[in-house]
Amino acid sequence: MGVERCGLCGLPIYVRLAAVWNDDGTITGRFVHSTRVVQAYADELDYIFDGISERIGLDISKIVVEGERKAGLEFTKTLMGKVYGLAGMVARNRLFSRLVFEFVIRASKNAGFGDCKVVGQKHNKLLKIDVKEAFNPPVLAGNMLGSFEAFAKRPGTVRWEGDREHVLIVIEADGDEGRVEEERLKPVLPVVIPGDYMVERCRRCHMPVELTRRYSFDLDRGIATEVCTGRRIVTVMIDSLNAVFKELEGELGGEITRMIVELESDYVKEHAMMPAAVDEDKAMHELLSDLRIKGMGNPTEISMTGDELLVRIENPFSEQLLAGRVLGFYRALMGDPADVKLTPDEEGFMFVKAFRP
Ligand SMILES: [Zn+2]
């Protein structure tokens, strides 16, 4: 216990080793600083992916795998480069191989993706991962496929069998090495605007004390839970979310953007915990206050004028999901009908306006 958790606030050490909570509404990876992560409810992301599949009448799991694969590939490449500096040469080493996959597995459990275990491995040819209480299997499968490809330096295929309780992910190399190099994911690096979000930090481990109050981490099972609601949360890379959305938009067209906004807004409206404040302006501040601890961005202006709500969010993690989120809270507080407009993020901030149509 003493080694696993901070002696003062009780937060698992691994959470501190993995990520940094910044004062600007972002959470970034400690090992790979360019990796920004966000916390979302597990069923929130399921709701969006399943909702898109339902609306368009097409199983989108292949597209989700593809987006996640690109992000996993990028992440693992950066990680390997970071650890050894010369990924190409050392990558062939079996010990190094075990280290990297060990890290990827550990990171997945830490992210709340379930109890992941490598159950079969043929160097650079085959990887079998067993997951109990799994988060969204296409997300997991795509992510692990990307890591495998970064490592084996050749494309692979992935399939999975079983259900959420127990899923087996099987990755096999497919084709010649070198081909993977061609398709790099262009990472969307958001402009980071410094913030002055004064988070209360633990005196010993310097992590926000709210983390321990808000979440409980079961690192053996790979499950993180929001204490007050009992709902499961996962930590995902924003590059992977955006890669999936971009993949969807590329394959299915621009109406996907609107669909994501609507689905997120439905989800948020349905699950909003209504604050005690009667005053609408205060209530909205309360509803939007957890954006920062979740790494979604920094809401620096929230103003309610009549029926119109205007929010400025710095360092937004996703335009679609934030617009949906603000609209969802607006609908929860003010009722329907409601609509939303957003200004795209070009310099590190966006405006979301929710209003009566
Ligand atoms: Zn602490």
C-alpha cells in the first residue's frame, strides 16, 4: 500500500507517474509530453460511437480501429524514441519489446481500459491480449494494433472475440516492414494558452486533491470510477479521439460533425447532475466547472444573457464534444428547444454559443 499510493492523499503513484494536471485545463502525458489526454465516461464514448452506427445504419468499428491505430502508432513511436533515442535499431531486441508492451499494457490499465494481459507473443509476428471488463473493444484493438505496428515496423491486422466481460484481441503482422512509415498521423497540436486555474494540490505528491475525492482507481482491474456517481471513467488520448472523428468525417462526410454534437448533447442532458444553485448563471458555472479536472479545456468566460449562453473555452480538446457538452447542459438547465454554434479553434480557444432557435 505504502509503495502503491501517496501516503497523504492516497492517490495511486502510477497516476502521478503517467500524467500531469496543468493549470490551463489540460492533462498531458509525463513520458510523452506531446500527448494530451482527457477523462470521459466509458459509456459516454460508447454512446457516441454506437449512436453514429445506429444513425447511419453501418457498423463503424473498422473506422474506429483505424483512427485509434494511427494514434497508437504515433504514441508508441514517440515513446520508443524517447526511451532509447534510436527506436529503429533497438526495437528488434526482445527485452526491449517486452518493456514497451509492458508499458503499453500498464498504461491501458491505468487509463481504465480493463484488466489487460499479454497471453501470447511471437516476436514482431503475433500478439494476443486478454482483457477482462474491457472498455470499448474497437478502441482497445485499434490502439494496441498501432503500438504493435510501431514496434514491429510493419502493418498488422486485428480481430477480437468475446464480449466486454472478457475479450481476446489478436494482432498479426501482415505484409512487409517499412510500409507503416508512409502513413503518419499529423498530430493536431493545440495552441496552449497559459491558465491560472488554481487547483488545490496535495502537499506530498503535488497532484490535485480533487482527483482522490472524485475518482477511485482500481489499478489491478484497470477500472476507474467516479465516486459520487459510481460511473466508470476512462482516460483517452485526444489525438486518438480526433483521429477517429477525422476518419469518420473522411469516410462518411461532414454531417458526422453535427451528429457527434447532437449525440454528446443528448448524453450530457440525460446525465447532468443538476446543481443546487437556482441562479442560471451560477448553475452554468457549476455545470462547466469539471472541464478542467477532466482535461477538456479551460472555460474562461461563461455568460448568460437572457436565453443566450456564451462560453469561451481555452485549449479545447474537441470542438464537437465541447459544443455538444455546452448544448447538453443548456438543455438540462433551460429545456428544449435549443441550438448551438461554435467558432472553430484556430488560436487555442473557441466560443460556444447555445441559444433558443
Ligand atoms: Zn498525494
